[in-house]
Amino acid sequence: MSETVYGIHAIEALLNRAPERIIEVFIIKGREDKRLISLVHQLEQLGLPVKITNRQWLDEKSKNGVHQGILAMVKPCRSYQENDIPLLMEQQSNPVILILDGVTDPHNLGACIRTADAAGVNFIIVPKDRSASLNSTAQKVACGAAESVPVVRVTNLARTMRMLQDEYQVWIVGTAGEADKTLYQTNFFTKPTSLALVMGAEGEGMRRLTKEHCDELVSIPMAGIVSSLNVSVATGVCLFEIVRQKGQSQG
């Protein structure tokens, strides 16, 4: 079984980090794009098959996504499960974890993964039954970050959060509009421990059980007429405040 990955950034990331996953690549006929030509040259140097096709075929295979004239058939990426968490926790001292509860739009999932990669998040946890799949759309939006940030799918999110707290002393901070403190009034690094940030679905927010398993709740201050931000934007706001505070605590 193969998957599709499209877009120059996504295929460049595959080529750099997991070229063994690429089965064959299709490019649009007649496009003279320096970045595309360079990428095709690298693929051919590795002996990977590159075939010429037309825009209609690429549009169909990418489901009218922004393919930039290139699409690859690839072996499925490694899937991470709950039993992979111990190894992921051991790979770095005091990792930062992103937990996404109910992000069902693959565009939002991809954007969150891209932001998490930029902010130095070590891995992401999502529930199996309330999350978008890491499909070609999510991978395209992630711009290659899906190859570097593991996404762990768990059966029971509340149980996983409890395990992180009990076995690894992870401090879990959730975002909720009704929280008494904003993220700017919170010290994320009062304890020398691992940190997990929980983001809920846009509109609905976190589920009740997820919220109950957080050690602390914070809000994003909103000055305008809108009551909430898109989840990927809110994730960026929160993660880069964590980056700022982490830099101060280490400096």
C-alpha cells in the first residue's frame, strides 16, 4: 500500500530525511521551474524513477491540492503508538510535547505540525478517534515537518495524560477561554520537568475529561470582537511563548 505526497517542500523533506520511502515521482510536462528541475536532478541521481504526466492527472491524484507540478508515490510513514512514548521521552531531557484534542481538519493538523517543528516540540500526541489523519494534505501543509516530528496516536487520551504525569512527572498545561490566567501570566518552567501543551478543537475546545487531566489552564487574551483563534494560530502563539520562557529559564 502506498501514499501520495505532493509539493516541492514535502518531497524535498522526504528526499533529505527518508529517501527510502519514495517509490516513484511524477512531474508535470513542460514546467521550467528552477527548484523543480533541481529536485528532479537530485531524485535522478539517487536512481529514483521520475515520470512525466499532465496537470489533470496531478490534480486528480492530489485531489486538487497545490501540488506545484510534482507528486510522489511513497511507502507509508512510520506510525507511532502509545507504547512508543517511553522511547520518545528518553530521547531528550525534559521534552516539550504538544497534545491536540479534536483537530479534525488535515490543514489545521499540518499547520500545527509545522509550527511544532519550528518551536522545537519533540513529539505530538493525538487521539485515534478525534483527529485528522496524516494524509497528503496534512503533509503538504506541514512543509516537510511531518518527517521530523513524530505524531503519536493513542486510544485513550486521558489515560495517556495520566501516564505522562504519573510516570514521567510531565506538567500539563491546557488552553481554555475561561481560564483565570493568561499564558503571559503563567510560568511554564517553575519546575525542572517535561512540559505538555494541550490545544482543543476550534470552537469546542478540549473535551471535559481532557480538561480535568490538565495540571493548569491558561487562556490567550483576546482584545477584538472574535472569541477564538484558529487552532493552528493559537498553537503558534502558545508554543512561541513557551520558547521565549524556556530561553529565559536557561539563560
